[in-house]
Amino acid sequence: MAATAKPGLAVPIEDENDMLVITPLGAGREVGRSCIVLQYKGKTVMLDCGLHAGRSGVNSLPYFDEVAPSTVDVLLVTHFHVDHAAAVPYYLERTTFKGRTFMTRPTKGVFRWLATDYIRVTNTSASDASALYTEAELIRAHAKIEEIDVHQQIEVNGIKFTAYNAGHVLGAAMFLIEIAGVKVLYTGDYSREEDRHLVQAENPGVPIHVLITESTYGVQSHHPRAEREREFMSCVRD
């Protein structure tokens, strides 16, 4: 593969490891099963590991076979919603993945209960044989997940990553990943609106080379918060 400096001029790549490769295994031009893989300098990072809410069974999984799980060094999960996190137990227990997995403490706590609920809901319409994972596998996977604090930097096998507040939901984080001097910011879902119970998404305040961001509502305008609160309280009073 070659990088293109300008039309008609191909720049040869002497070492494939010198290319930053970004592979969406889910959520590429679709909503659901967020899962993006970064490969650079022989390091591999997976960002989120969710399920597609509109599909069932193995059809709801990201396209894991595109990147060998055994080559993934780190899995970083931004928040606990099903489309970003519900495939984690499957990936940790039913593939060859042997890397380390990180979430913030609130994400890890809520994720356990949402995944348990997912198992119960899917088991009402599917046999145990077709279930993506069992409650026992969820418990084992949950025990393997490590916690990361906001603004904490961790280094694993030459991969540095730092969590920042993303707004959106309790514990939601975006990750600044650095490999060999190249900085990539992955936001997951985020909100720049200050809320009553959440701080807004942060600007890490450092130059980044690549931004990977959620864009589901990127061209839509939401109602102002004050208006949404009035509508909500009106419904409560009614």
C-alpha cells in the first residue's frame, strides 16, 4: 500500500508498521456496534466493543474476523451503552484476545448491570446455544476489566492513553492515545453542553494528529435544555 502525497504521485512505504491504519469493525456508516481498531508501529488498540441493537446473535457483533484478536494489545471502552460495550464479554471470553481492557469506574459498574439485563432479555427469545455469552462468562470478563480515572495516563506495551470527560452519561470518557509520538483522540459519544449532573466534554488541550468522533447527530440541532426540562416537568405534573 502507498500513501499519496499529491495526485499522480505515490510515495512508497518501506515498512508497513509506519502506516497508521484505522479499521472500523462496526459503526462505519452505520449506527451501532461501535468498534474501531488502530494499528501503528506494531501496536494495536481497539476502541469500544459494542453490539448492533437492530440485529441479533452473531449478526449483531462487530466484524472481529477482520483483525486477529490475539494481536490486540489494549481495548478501551468509552461508556456503558449496549452499542459501545455489550460485546466486551464475548470478546474477552470467546475469542483469542489476551490484551488488557480499560473503563472508568462508573462505566465498569453500570456496564455489569446493563450486560446482565441484556442476557436476560435475549434469553427470552433465544436458546442458550445461540446466546453470545452466559452470565458466568460476563462475571469472568467483568473481573478482567481494569479501571482508569479521568486524566490518568496509563502505558501498556508502548501505548500511552489518557481518559477525559466526555459528558453524555455517567462515567463516559474519551481517550487520547499516543503511539510513537502520534496522538489520536477518540471521543465515542460526547456532549459539549454543561448539564445538571455531568460536566461537558473536555478539550484535552494538546495538538492531536487524528480525531475519530461520533457523528450520529452531527447535523442535527437539539432543543435547548431549558425547553426540554419544561416539557419533562409538564409531563410529570400531568
